[in-house]
Amino acid sequence: MTTWDWRNSKRTRPENKMFGRLTLPQMIFAGVLGVGGGIYIYQPIFEQYTRDQRALKEKSPTAQEPEDKKS
């Protein structure tokens, strides 16, 4: 029969091994940092896309339909 040892109790529980040694605040910080970094890196691509869509909408003749067509 084995005895319970309080020093090894944290190491043997499977729920403590799920995320390794990171605590919840560290995981939240890492997630926020990752999302913020992704937005920072892809921001020029998003801005170029909105500029292209705006220019395409202004050039498109179907975007401005006459209001005479009333059903």
C-alpha cells in the first residue's frame, strides 16, 4: 500500500499537466499578446483590402443604380 505524499501531489494530478507550468494569467497574457501581434502584423493587409474595395465600389457602374426603378 502506498502512502499519499503532499510534495508529489501536484506532479501526479493529470489536470495540472494539461497546460504545463503556465498559470491562467500567463495564458491569458500570451493569448492577448498573440492576438495583438497578429492584428499589428496583418493591419497593412486589411487597410489595403479596404482601399481596394472602396476604389472598386467607386468605379463600378452597378454600385450606383438609378432610383427610377421602383417596384
